[in-house]
Amino acid sequence: MPPTAAQLDNYYRCLYPVKQVERLLTLKDDPLIQREFAADGHYYKRYITASCAAELRTALLQVPGLRAPQIGPVYSGAVTRSGLSGGTMEAEHYSRPHRRELVFDIDQTDYDFLTDLVAGGGTELDLDACDKAWPVAGLAVFFLKYVLQEQFGFQQFLVVYSGRRGVHLWVLDKEAMGLTDEARGAVASFVNFTPDKTKTRASRSLHQLCCTYGIMDAVWDAFETVLVEGMGLLDDLGARDAFVERIGLKHDGMSNLADEASRKPDGKAAWAYIKTKIADAAKRDSKCGWFTQRLEEVVLAYVWPRIDFNVTKAVNHLIKSPLVAHPKTGRIAVPIPRDDLLTFDPSRVPKLGDPNLAEALASRGCSLVHNISNEPPMVALDFERRLAKASKAKLVRSKRRGTPADGKRPPPSEDVEDAATMIFPMEVDAPTPPRPREVDRLRRPLAPDDLRKRAFVPNRPSPLAEGGNTHC
């Protein structure tokens, strides 16, 4: 049930933690007075300014029926709406939006398969369905963070629940805040999901990118562990048919794939049958070798992040403030700790109408700055140094299969840079050092009750387990 106007007014007047918001927005020494705010109420008002937290609360409450404060960019001078129109002043002397956190908006409604999975074939995802589908959003944030950290060197992340059916990822690095619209668009294009011409699978370019950077193992593991086993992706017979249809293998040997999968007792068994049958066909006939790639393109479509491109691209784009009360659910947009990405339960967040809302917010530790995760930097080393370290640790793998040169699994390296914090340039044509540990999947099958060794186990330093074979 949506919150009442009185509940919203009381929250923003008395409980909305404006000091927490001020601390977040001035973390990089940006003057608060040069930050644009907006208020969504009985009408929408932009270009709101304040020099401190108390002034911000007062300014926002000037808009009657306040539902959701929003945060915009930092201006080069005073916040103004005049832009570059009129006058004789040179363009560089106008105050203009020039800094903003790099923000990614993930909405569960962008994942077409979720409607059939958790909404019972309905036309849209209701709140309960979004809660059940949360692991999909958690996976999106995980892969976004990994790519942003490894390929762009970003280290400071804040993850915020949207309050309804999505999540926002804030990148707070100084370099990220200074990116232009063009640079932000390039980053967004790099990390975003790109479908093939059928709109049912990932494009070949996205698949190749994941193979090049050694991410496919993590994608594969996430699909099996979180979606198939955890969410029951293929438990429904209709979902199995839809999955096989996405693969689209028009081949005599695959004609009964959907029928055989439908006879399996559960989704886990159906998935085991599908992947085994496709792998066997690819091994038996060299002309069918592309079958496994097709399957991986389908798996990518279920796992890879789908972002709102415009939110990320534009410096002057506004987004709902952290810790707002969602006007349709009354839930508070709380920050999500790094280790809770996949175990976070949206239904348990504080919400308007709770008898002890203030205590609930305090008990969750809803400090924005406290929940910023400072990830270790990904150190780009020159090739000679990487090769020397890898050889010394006996971790050099063959280029063709990504396996150890001597055929044996190498011992763990004591040097963090050896295996966990490297970036590997695509253009280097030489034996590839091991992939970062974060994207290595399990080598050996585990017993169902051996949860502590599974990938994506809650409260582990790394969401993914160590070891693994490459599919590329």
C-alpha cells in the first residue's frame, strides 16, 4: 500500500537524514552550494540549492507534497538554468554542470524473462515479484563493479536500493566524477547488455568481450548457482521451453531437446541435461562446435547487467537521493553493504508506517559514507613484469585453453598481483597469466550441502569461489 501524504511529510520533515546526504555529496570537497537538487511533489522543481544540510531540508520542504528529493550535478559556479543562451559572454565563463558521480540505474523490469519466472506470466512485476527476483539485480551490480574496477580502475562504490524494483550503483572516484558526457556514454556502452538481432541472446561482441577478459566462468557459475539452483529458473515447464527456444538450435540432433528437458524432475536436472547434450554434440561433430557459444550467449542474456543508458551518460541527469522514501512503496532507499549483494532482502528494509522507523534506520547502520566500499586497485603491470612473476610462481597458462603449462593446478600465489589484481591487455600475443580470482569458478562438483564452498556464499570476502576452467 502506498504511503500517505502525512507519512511522507513527516519523514522528510523529521527523519530524512540530510546530514548523511551532505557528507556523501561533499566527500570530494565539492561545495554543497554548487550542487543542484530537485524536488518531486505537487509540481517538479529543479535548481534547488543549499549551503548546508539544514538549508537543504528547508529548501526541499518548500515544494508542497514532497515525494522524492533528487540529486543532480555539481556546477562550475552558481547553480543556474540559463545555460549558454543569450549574452556575449564566452561559453567557458558560464556556470555549467561539470561534475557528477558516475551512476548506474538497474531496473528489474528490463529483464524480460523475469515476467515469466516470478510474475506468473503477468504483464508486469509487482512488488513481491521484484523481491523474489532481487538476486538478478545483485548479480548485475556484481558484474558492473568488477568490470568498472578492472577495466577502468574505479575503486569507490556505493550501492543503494531504489526502494521498489531496482538498484543504483554510484561510482565516487574523482576520475569518474570528472568524466564528460562522451566518456560516460562510452563507459555505459562498454558495460551494458547488447542483444543479438533476435533480441533473445547476447551479441557475439559481448560474448567475445567476456571471453577476452576471462569473465565467462563467473557468468556461467552465477547462472547455475543463483538463477537455476537458487531462483528455480527452469523449474517451470514453460520456462524450459522458452530457454530452449532462445538457444534456437535448428539441428536434427537438437530436435527433441525441449521435450527431453520437460521430462526432467526439476529445473536443475533439466539444465544439466541441456548443457550436457549441447556439449556432447559439439564434441562429436566439429561442425557443431559453435553450439556451446550459442548456449553461453543465452546464459549471458540472463545474467549480464541491463542499465538505463541515459542515467549514466548525462552529467546533468538527476537521480533519486539515497535514503528517500519511495512514494509508491514507502520503503527507504537504504545502502547495501558489499557482502550483502545477493542476500539482501528488500522486504525487510525500514518503511514508512513502521512503529520504530528511526530506530530501524539506526540499527541498519544507514550511513552512506560508511557503506562505501573501497575496492583494492587493479594494477596494470607491464608484460615483462607480469610474465616474470607468473613464471616464478609457476602460474603460466597455455594460450589456447587457459590451463597451466605443466597440466597441473598451480599452488596459490602469495603475491596478490600475481593472480588477483592484474589487467591483461588484449593486444599482447603471449602466454596469458591466470585470470583474477574474482572470476574463477568451481573446478569440482560439490555436494548440495557443501554451501560454504559454493560461489556467491553470503559474507565471504569474494562472492566467487576459486579455481575453474574457461569456456572460451
